[in-house]
Amino acid sequence: LRMLERQVVGGEQAKNKDLKEKHKRRKKYADERRMQLVAALQQSDEDSSDWVLLNVYDSIQEEVRAKSKLLEKMQEKLRAAETEIKDLQSEFELEKIDYLGTIRRLERDLMLFQQLLDQVQSLVRRDCNYSNLEKIKRESVWDEETGCWKIPEPVIQKTHLP
């Protein structure tokens, strides 16, 4: 009788190992989710717990007061977030203005140096390698370690006639 009872208890799937494993996994997942929810409730502040838990009120007025209080808290958080956004936008605007000023100054400096090079290039001797600025630009190499350009040394090429 007991042997029959063991076979019958749990129905026809009593010996199904796959089903038992499935039940164990579901139970384990449910336990993990419950632990995560408990941890989240413990970590959350008083305001956010109002959203998670269901409150029971004695009267409509009490519920209205509680909801109004919650609404005021949320509006305060919204105002704080809006001021934070405005602060970040103004800070970004100041940085943008500073960057644009730097770009304009660098463009002016570049124009000055380009005009100086154009004026000085005509004064460089023809037999010097610096008389061809395009060639100097091609031969120049940026050095990452020192953070500056390595340009070829000036060389005067003398031509000897036979």
C-alpha cells in the first residue's frame, strides 16, 4: 500500500526528473527575485518605497493628503532636476564660448604666421632647402614623445661648376 501511495502521490509525473529540475529552477529564480526585491526595498529611500508598496487608507481625505504630499515631493525633485539641467547647460555654454574664442585666436595666429612665411620665403637663398616650403612640410615629422615637429635642418647646397 505504501509503495502504491508513493507512486500515486504527485500524480503520474512523480518520477519525472526533468519536471523536478524545472520546479527547482523556478523556485530558485523566485527566491532570487524575492531577495532582489527585498534588497531594493531596503536600499530605496522613503519616497520611492511609496511607489512600490500598496498603502491602505482609512478615508479618501487621508489618501488625498498622502498623494498630495507625494506629489509635492516629486515636484520638488523635478525642480531640483530642472535647476541641475540649467546649471549644466550654462556651464556647457561657457565652455563652448571659451573654445570658440580659442579657435578664433588660433586662426588669427595661423594667418599671421602664414603671412610671415610668405614674406620671408622670398628672402631665403635659392640654394637653401628652406626655399621650398612645401618640401619642408612633406619632410617634417610629428614626434609624439616630445609633442613637437621635427623639421629638417637648413642645408645650403652649393653647386660646383666643372
